[in-house]
Amino acid sequence: MATAPADRLLVRYRIEAEPARIEARASALALEQSVEMPAHAIADAAIRAVVPGRVEEIAPLPAEPGRPGAFEVDISLAATTIGDDPGQLLNMLFGNCSLQTDVRLVDARLPDSLLAALPGPAFGIAGLRAACGAGERPLSCTALKPQGMAPEALADLAGRFARAGIDVIKDDHGIAEQAVAPFEARVPAVQRAIDAANRATGGRTIYAPNLAGGPGRLTAQLRVARDAGVGALLACPMILGAPVFAELLRAEAGVPLIAHPALAGTAIAPALLLGRLFRAFGADATIFPNHGGRFGYSLATCKAIAAAAREPLGNLHPAMPVPAGGMRVDRVDEMLALFGPDTMLLIGGNLLEAGDGLEARAAAFATRVREAGGDAGRIEQ
Amino acid sequence: MATAPADRLLVRYRIEAEPARIEARASALALEQSVEMPAHAIADAAIRAVVPGRVEEIAPLPAEPGRPGAFEVDISLAATTIGDDPGQLLNMLFGNCSLQTDVRLVDARLPDSLLAALPGPAFGIAGLRAACGAGERPLSCTALKPQGMAPEALADLAGRFARAGIDVIKDDHGIAEQAVAPFEARVPAVQRAIDAANRATGGRTIYAPNLAGGPGRLTAQLRVARDAGVGALLACPMILGAPVFAELLRAEAGVPLIAHPALAGTAIAPALLLGRLFRAFGADATIFPNHGGRFGYSLATCKAIAAAAREPLGNLHPAMPVPAGGMRVDRVDEMLALFGPDTMLLIGGNLLEAGDGLEARAAAFATRVREAGGDAGRIEQ
């Protein structure tokens, strides 16, 4: 990547364009993502010197047959245009140009001043582990599903998972404020079932219900969750809004926040959005669709997400990568070898498919994760 | 589109797949967007019968050279899985599959029960017109820019636009909570300048400042805006979060809400997202990039957005389409002929480019829009 002064973000885009037009296209993008007007029409010279995006570097990418050229374009943006708002950060990085089909957002280097203004994880990997009493090992996670289950059924299922020793039981992110199982009914019921299982087994399973709705409803849900004594919370930053996630949930959760990627799209590089940005917004763990499951992320993409969640980033705690999306118990060893111990493995449907053998399969999953050792992939910092 | 019972949404996706695999792909998508697990693993027969998405129809699209086949796939989803939450609606329509590159969301027919639960515009086209004292005519709109201007400079610019008779002066959506011009400093200053201009001209120009941030900050901004007496408000639903837009802003604004499309992406059909859904979430007007400007929307797409914003939709007020994105004063007649009088035209940079001639060009724009007559494109309902 090019370099930029300490008071500017450096943002990398991938642009498809004919080689003869890439310079004009890059310049237009730099204006689109900042002043949204022709530079010559900016009357104030001091603004003209600092505020418009600047094209710092243009590098051609290998040609693909039948496509126009593709280029990596580094553009710098003034940090003062963002302040401390995660929404305005997304707006400057990709607000208007998200509507254009020739641009993807590949990477962004956030200056220290901006990193210091963003909340980052309140608990991080160590805090999430501590909530489960898990020492230095990887964590196991599963999901309550399908949507449509009544509170008693959800509680029964949660109790079975907890007796099997799963570390974190989260709601399916499709379980929202539905009439069949309102938050205030299902969350205490599920937590009671998990508490009972923990008392019976001596385990430390925690529950992460899914927050959904506008700020009034979220505030009510946070109160119910706190009163019930949940150990974590799940939320979808791109559905609730990054500013809500960073301002309301990060401040009020009081327990680790697990981010779900729903509505994240494909136009922003997953390592940037699900790894670096969700972490900067306050996610203690970030769920992503692992390669070889129901989604198309490559092995390299998944490794990059995990790296972005854990690597040094200002003074922010590392966040726990959570590979998911159609994973199976028979892939646990492979996933742990790939991602290492600073990882939470999420397996949902594959446990439910076991039918009457659910508790046995869940126990096999939890045990295998708990007993995993080794230092592969441990955070290097 | 296929048909579906009154308690189900009918959702149309465009899927790229080899013809031999489209049935399996459509079935997988129906599960992905609902229960997120294999149907056979759902223990409860009553849930299995209703809650999973159902493939209702698969229709091949014309083949494109060098691509696999493409299909329009209609899937129905149970309305009970959504309740009344705009975020959960987006989640069900496109949450997980937004991460997949072979799927686009083309259309969605919302059942009456859902439409009745969503807020819709509080003011609609008639209310926005009334706020400007504009009778039955189209409206003119411009933007304060660039970001980086101090409150006094923004106020001076707003005063010039107001003296020129522009109906609505909005903040550029890149103007957020920045140190150079905090909301509580710039909004009263701009409103005072517009008030002074209105007193001088007898005009009814209104100001729409841009709301940005989490719910705490938004609540403070709403108070400042109310105290200043602004006539409208601007917000980006996909950045702030649809639930925040529908719950907090729609309820608390007290003036018409103008939605900006930043971060809306390209994978959801603009007519559905910017037209129907933003309107259902409470937008009184919806800005979109008009064809022939800086963005790639086709003429057909722009007409479809305007139609979706205005057409009958439950009991919801129509919303005002706002074509924008690099428009010029010399295109006013063409745009009015295309979109008709139930339209607000937004021209920003082209006015600023006039330099010392800004007021004259702005006045020419405002006058041409004010004097436009004719019934082309009037709401048919």
C-alpha cells in the first residue's frame, strides 16, 4: 500500500476500468468519497488543499480474459472528515461508491487518531474466554434454531447443548422479536435452562441472545438480558447500524459482543469489514462463513479475517474469529489446525441433524475443542 | 411473480447457476433465508410446515455468453418470522445471502399485515410540499457542500441558495459530526440564514440537516434541529440502520425525512430498497442517482424507483422521488418530463460550479422548477 500522512486514512479500492480511463476514474472516486463536487468549484483554498480525497497510487492487476482492466487504487482521505463516528467511517470509505458496480473496497489503514476514537472490544479474546472459564483454549459454540420455536422448546434445546458442555450457545440470528418467542419470554427461559445444566455439570456454558430492533427495543432487550444474567450477546452490525452497535451496544452490553455478518454484502473485503472494522466498532468475536461450507469465502479470505481480528491495531483488544456457516464436527481438527486456539468454532445444523444423538454429538464437539492443545495460530504480538 | 398466501412474503431473487443445479440452489437459498438448517432436521412438524422458505417458482432468464445460466427464483417466507422490525425484514430478505456472489434480491411483495406494521412516511409527498408551501408543483433541492466548511460559511451558502428561491436545502450527506462544524453549531447558524432570507424574499425555503451517529447522538441532534426550527431532516438508512430510521427518526423527527442511499450497495434492486423499503421505513422522500450522472443506474431503474416510491402500497403515503447525482440545470426540463411534478430535483455541484454566478444559476433552477406545469407522471391512484 502507498503511504499517507498520520492525519489521513489510506484506502484501497479495486476498480474495473479500461487502462486509458483509470486515472480519470480514480480521481472521480476520490472526489465522490469526500467533497462530492468538482475540486475546481471549491472556493476555499484551505479546504481544497486538505479535504478532497487524493489518489496516492494506481497499480494494474493481472488482466482477466473478456474483462476490462482492473486496478488497485490507493486513495487517502482526511481523518477530520470522520471524527469518531463508525457510520461516518463507513460513509467515507464506501457510502456513495457502494452504488457503483465497478468499485470494491479492498482495504483501509486507519490512523491512530481514529483508532483511539473508536471503542474496540470491551472484553476481547481473553474476556470472552474468561466468561466461559476457558483458560487458553479454543471455544465451542452452537446456535438455537430454527426460528419459530417457542421459549420452552428453545430452553429445552439450550439445556441439552449446555449439558453437552458447549461453551457458548447463541440464538440463530434469524430469531428476532417474533410473536412466538418474544425476547422477554425466551431469554430468561433459555438462561434458566442453561443455569440448571451448569449446576448439574459444574460447567460454565454461557448464552448469547440475539439483539434486534431499533434503539428503544434494544434498550429494553439489554435490560431483560442483564436481568436474566446472560454471558454474551449477539448482534448484526450491518442490520442494526454500525453506530448503534458501537455506541449503544458496546457501552451497555456489559458482556462480550458477538458480531454476525448478515447484510454485510460482497463489495467490502471481508477481512476489512468483519475483521478490522467490526472489531474497531466493539465486537469481541466475529462470525464469518468458513471456506468449504455454504458460502464462497476462500481459504485465504478466512485466514485474512482471522488475522485482521487478532493483529495489533492501535490499543484495541483482539477479537475472536468464529468460523461458521455449514461446519461439521468431523472438520474440528482441520479447523483448529488452521485457525489455532484463539478461535471459537461454531457448529449449528450439523449437531441438530444428529436427532436423538444431539447431546452425544454436541459433547463430542465440545470435548474435542476443549482438549485441543498446541500453539498453532496463537496471536503473535 | 408467483402468488403466495396472505401470511407470506413473496421474494424474487436472481440466481446465477448451471441449469442442472438451479433447483438445489433455490432450495438451499430458501433454507438459508429462513431456518438456516436442513429441513429434515427440524423436529417440530408444525414449524417444518410453515417456517422454512418455499421455492414457489423458477424461471430461466435469457442466457448471456460466457456466463452460467441465470434464473428468477420466487421464494415465499412466513410473515411471522419478521414481526414488525425493518431490520428483521432486511435480514429475512437478504441477510445471509448478501454474502453470496451468485444471488441478487430483485423484488419483494410485502403482505398487508407487514405493511400495516411498518411506519411508512409520516408526511409523504403532500406533506413535504406543504412544508415548502409548494402547492402541486415539483420541488427544487440543493446541497450544502463541501464537507470541511465552518458553520458561518455553510450559513452564508445556505442564505444565497434561499435567496435564490430553492425549496429544500440539505446538508451534503458527507457533512456529519465533524470538529469543524458540529451539528449544534452549524444547524442553528444555517437555519438563521435561511430564516433571514425567507423574511427578505417572502419565500418558504426549508433546511434538511444530516443526522449521523448512534441513538444518543441522534437524539441530541433531533433536539437541536427542533429548537432551530428546521423544516426537514436528511438521513442514510443503511448507515444508521433501518431500525433506527424507522423507530427513532420516523417517530421523533416531527418534520419530513429525506433518505439518502449511501451504503445501499448494488445487490438489492434499487426500486425495492430505495423506493419501496425506504418508504415503508418512513422516508417522505428518497434520493437516488439519476441516469446520465455520476452513477450507472439505467433509465428503467430510475423510473422503477420513482414508481415504487409513489405507487399504492397498503395505506402508506407516497414518498417523493429525488433524482440526483451529478444533475445539471440544463437537464431540468428533461427530468421533469420524465418524472413529472411529484418529484424533487436535486442539483448540487452544478450550482456551485457557477462561482460568482451561483445565485443566478440557483434562481434559474428554482424558477424553472416552480413554473413547471403539466400532469406528466402525476400519481395515478
